[in-house]
Amino acid sequence: MTTRPAGSHALQVLGFGDALELVAAHAASELGRAAVLSLSPLTDPDAVGEQIGRVSAMLSLHDRDAGWRAPDVPDAWEALRSVAAEGFVLSPAQLRLVFRLLEAGADAAQQLRDPDEAPALALLAARLYADEGMARRIDAAVDERGDVRDGASADLRRIRRELERANARIVKELERFARSLPDRVRVPDASVSVRDGRYVIAVRREGRGLVGGLVHDESASGGTLFVEPPIGVELMNRLRELERAEQREIRRILGELTDIVRPVRQALGESLEALTELDSLTARARYARAVGAATPTRIEEGGGRLRIVGGGHPSLFSDDGRPVPFDLELAADERTVVVSGPNTGGKTVLLKSIGLLAALHQAGVVPPVAEGTALPVFDGLFADIGDEQSIEASLSTFSGHLKNLREILERARPGSLVLIDELGSGTDPAEGATLAQAILETLTRRGATTVATTHLGTLKRLAGDEAGVVNASLQFDADQLRPTYQLVKGIPGRSFGLAIARRLGFPEDIVDRAEALLPEAERAAERLLAELEAALSAADAERREAEDLARRERASLVEVEERERTVAERERSAALEAAEQARTLLLEARAEVEAALVEARAAGGDAAGAAAARRRVEAAARRQAERMDDLRQGESAALASEDPLAEGDTVRLRATGALGTVRELRDGGAVVDIGGVRLRVRAADIDRAPPQSPQRRKGAGPSPPAASSVHAAPEVDLRGLRAEEVAARLHPALDAAVVADLRALRIIHGKGDGVLREVVRELLEADRRVRAVRAGVAGEGGTGVTVAELGS
């Protein structure tokens, strides 16, 4: 298989390079942009499928990972080519490029760490190279500006400190020397400066002999000389020695870093190629998203020879608008489409659109088409579009067209796509029509896929005479006399030449005479086409009305669903608010329990004191339940259960999650027994619960510490709770454990990300009843458990 060169005549007249520029604008790097611009149509179906598959994989990756970003691809090719030569030392700037390449490889590899999610990108991911140790060494030696850092080596740090001291000493000594000169020699307010890399002082010309040394510059007037005095020469020589030592140390450091890069230059080159390809694929994916493109199916899967759904010219997509989409489908026995219609109707744009969609697809770009498009892989692309006149070659417009048509006839094969604009024009209409008919018959019988535009009536009639030829037209608004750009297959288009002339104010008698001169067959054909167009317009209007009705129905359904979501959200918000209020009341109850315990301890901890404390706890629980009942009376009711409640049913309070039994139905509500405490609640405030399932559902709101719920247990399980739900479960467990005089409470929270463990520790450390807090040991659950030791 071969690849059509990107500079071929067909691609040039189609504007393929301009289309690639639109895609390349989405690249993140210059290398990625250049990679997009170098794309050209492939003719191997497997190669095309592989490229489109990679773009589809990148689209899927973007959909799954909103944080995906294109790799930062540095242009490190020169550095990698240079380092191949033994003895070559990379510059600091080149080493910084290598560092960025290593970073980009590691970053992209991290983002593509799961090959199962994007198998089409797995081969590219495998070529990425990352070496964290090498990257650290380079970064420690060379900064972002491409300068060698002071800390690159101990010797370099020492040398640079000595350089700083040497520079400061020179300036200090020269300033002292300048101050010692007599006033007739000194220049007022002059300071030490640098000329030709040497420190100098400014003196008057008449003091030259007194100062001595070397003159490096003079003022514009010549009255002031910039002199390096003898004392500065010796100091500068020492400075130069330090500067040479600095350069030697820098070269040594760069040489060491170059030596670690050289052995992996090939792997780095492959990584750079993979990163460039990833940027190119990212640009193509972003372009597809920008134009709303859908990935075409292979023609073998879609059936037929060509099916374009919702196609458009790439250059007509912008933030301000989109082109009118067109649909075109060729059946298995159709080879040639003859498109007719008036000038300015968009026929040339249609031809270029078809060619560009095919070329972009075969170049590995998802073209601007809609779902359902099926494109073949053409083995050749030929086009005769536009003015082919050439003064240099002494070719007329017609001769230029003939030259292109001759090449098409010589090279087009059954797998080729041929696009011809205004076939048969530019010469005598009769001769042009016969030549055009012969060309189309030849291409059709050869099996090439051909789309040709024309004004010639003879070619419009060819669809009825030659098998494999079908008419199509770009519709024109006969009332407004403007194009609609709607492609209709099966009906030839009218020219509207006389109608346009009349609308533009041509003399009526001339237009009437022209219409009379038309052959009767032509007038009859025009009348028939007008009737067909009217029928088609009516059918389109009915279709649009039906689509609008369906759209309104869908909108109504969406509105209903939105209202249902709003109601559900309000119910969730009310439940959360109730849970928060319940938590506040529970905290108040816990304070009462703690007060009861303090009172019990003050009584000496005897049995009577413990019994009194328990009575205090039970009384607090009853008060709490009453408060919770009052709270729920003012809330919005949720939907009541469709199955009516009956006495003896087990139910759960929605506000707290507490379980109870229905003892009596009264006034649209129920009297519920919860551990011996009877509460009157509304039916809307309770849920039916299985009698055999006393466990509160995970994540439910907190239960008040009713008498039956104050049963001490040596452990409490918090797994599955959110951080804000922990206190509501932990505090009642602590209350019960303290009342029962347990020595320790085991809190199970799991390992996870450690959030629950931290919340538990904070709550325990703030509770003065907890003597110590520790993590579980082996056999207790390890770090998935926290143990609270109770008592003083």
C-alpha cells in the first residue's frame, strides 16, 4: 500500500493543509503541532483503523479523566543528536531540556498507568522513558533558566563564594585607592565600574601619569579616563584564576551529567517520539470535541460504498456558527453522483467537503461528521476544482481542466475518489456535454467513486441512461432566491438563471423572450422539477413539525423528571437538617448523662448511686424522645408508605433511626413503643422495618439514648459512616459503657484513608471520661481499631 503525498494536486486544491492547521491549533507543543501538520492520507485500511482507534481511545480517556492534560513536549532533538558524539558535553540549557523530557515521560506514564483503560495507547505508553534518579541529578545541578546551580558540587559552591569575596575586595580596594587621589585627579561622585570585563576607576586625563595602570576607555569628551590602576591588575588576575576554576568545575559537572544521558539517548528519543504522538492525538481528540465529530465506522461494517451523515466543511466551524450539515449515501450499485443547481448554491464547497472528510479520516483525524457515518479507505484521491489557467504553461482554463481530467482518467481505479467541479464547462456546451458524459461513463464503469457538479442538462439526464449514476441537487429557495445548502439525492437541481435575472431587474421583455426560446422539453423538465421540489418542501415541513412535536414531548418529560428531582432533593435536605438537629439534641442529652455520672460518683459509687444514675439516664432519654417528637411535628412530611400500618408492626423513626413497635393507630399517626417509652408520631415520620432486623441501617440518623438503647457493649462498629455521623454513634456507646462501668471500649473504624480514625481520636481526646486512647494491637484489629480506656 502507498501513502498519498501531502503536497499532491488534489490535497492542495481541497485545502487539506488549511484543515490540518485547524487541528494543529489544539496541540500543546510545537512538536505536537508539527506532527499534526505532517499528517497525510494513508491508503492501508489497517493503518487508518489504527490511527482512528488511537484518537478514539484518547477521546475516551478525556471522557473518563477530566484532569487529562497534554504532555509538555520539549524540543530536545538537537541535544539527543549531539550527545551521540563521544566527548561532546551538553550545555546547561540542553540538560534542562533532557530534564523536561524525563519529567514529561514520567507524567504521561502516570496518566496512562492502566493499559486496560486505553489498550490502543498501550504501545505508546510502553515507549515512554522515565528515570527519577537522573531527573533529580539534573534538576539539582541546572535550574529552570538553564544556569548551573551553586549546589551542583561542593567545589563549585566554594569557588563561587571565593569569587564573591574577590569581587567585593577589588571594589573595596579600588574605592579606597580613588579616595586617596588628590582632588585635581579625582572625578566627583564617580564610582568603580567595569570596562571590558575589568574593574576601573574614573580619573581626569591630567592625572593619568599619577595613577598609572591600564586605560580601558574614555568619556565622549575625552576629559575622563577609565583606568585600571596597578593595585587592581593584581587583584583582577586572581579573580580571573577563580573564574577559570569555576568554568573547569562547571564543565566537569556537565560532563558527568552528559555521561549519564548518553547511554539512554535512544530510549529518550523513543520517549520523545511517543510524547509527540500523544500531543498529536490529544490535539486531534480536542478538535473532534470542538466540532462535535463522531468517529466514522469502517465501510465494511456500515455497508454500501459511502455514507456521510451530518457532514460539514472543516473551515466553516467556528465559535459564531456551524455549516449547514449534509447527508450523502451511495448504495452498493451507485458509483457516480451528478450534483446540479444554481451558482452560489454551495456545490464547490460540497465537493471540497466530501474530499476533506475522506482525506482527514485517512490521515487519522476524526472529521466533522455525525453518528452513523461510514467511510471507505480510498486508494487514490483526485480532484479538478477551480480555475486551472496557467500563463507560464500557456494553458487556458479549459486546457487546464483537460490536463487534470487526463491524469484522472489515467490513474483512477475502482478504489479511487474523484471530484470534478463544473464538468463540461469552459467550451462549446454541446461538445463539453458529450465529453463530460464520456468521462463520467468511463469512471462509472471503471468503478471509481465520482462526485461531479454541472449545469448541463445532458448530464442531469445521464442518471436515467447509465447504470450506477444518480442525480443530486443543492436546494435553492425559489421565493427568496438564495441557497439553503441542503443536499437532496435523487433529484437534479434547477439553474434558476432566468429567475435570478428577473429578480436582479433585467428587462422583462428580454427575460420573457429567453424563456420562450427554451425548448419545450427543457420547460417541461423545469416544471416537473419545481413540482418535485414543492412536494419535497412540504414533506420536509411535515417532518420538521413531527420532530418539533417529539422535541416538545421530550422537553415535557425532562421537565417532569426535573420536578421529581427537585422534590427528592428537598426531601434529602430536610432529612439532613433533621439529622443535624437530632445530633444537637443528642449532645445535650449526653451532657445530662455526664452530669448524672458525676452525681453518682459524688455519692461514693454505691449501688444506690448507680441506680439513681441509671434513672437519670432513662429520664433524659424520655425527655429527648419527647423533644425529637416535637421537632418532627414541624417538619415537611415525606411520602407515606402505600401499605397502611397495623398494630404490632416494627417501624423505624426517620429522624433518629430508632426501632420500635406500633401499639396503637391514632388520628392519622401511631403510638410507637421504643424500649418501654411510648411516643406519638405521624405516619409520615416512620418507615416500616422488618421485625427480625434490629440493626439500624447504615448511614441513618442518630438514635436518642432511650432506656432500651443504653445497653453497654465492649465495642462499637463505625465502618461505613461519614465523618459527620461518627459522633452520633460513638457518644451513646460511650455513655452506655461508662454507665455499665466498663473499663474499655473498642471502636472499629477500619483502615481506609484514616479519616474516621482521626475523627474518633479527636472525639475521644476531648471526652474527659476517657483516660487513654490507643490503637488496637495484634488480635484487636490493628490500626483499623481504636481502644478507649475509661475511668479515672
